[in-house]
Amino acid sequence: MTSKGSKDKDQHFSIEKAFEEVNQLIERLEDPKLSLAESMDLYKKGVELLDQCGKNLDLTEKELIILQEAQES
């Protein structure tokens, strides 16, 4: 179930929504009233989102390369 679960998660991942959420996290991080613990939690969430965006972009690039190679042959 691990590989299928992560594959399902990737299929439902929206890079646009992730970037929107990262922007919201940045706005919240700019709040001077935010505690250090809250800041760290938000930062970690942002890092996780950006990591997932990178993985999603890598996967998309690989798919494009495969399609391009198939078209050329």
C-alpha cells in the first residue's frame, strides 16, 4: 500500500495549490507575534511543500522526456 498510497497522493497533488499555500505560510511567518515553535512548524511545512513540488516537477520532466523520445522514434 505504501507505493500505491504515495502514487495516489502524487496524482492528487496540485503544484499551484502548493505554491499558494507556501505564499500563505510566508505571510504568516512575517507576523512578529508568532512564537518560535509556531514559526518552525510553518517553516517545516513550507519545506515539505516545496520538496513535494520539486518531486512533482521532476516526475513531469521525466514524463515529457519519455513522450518526446517516443515521438522522435
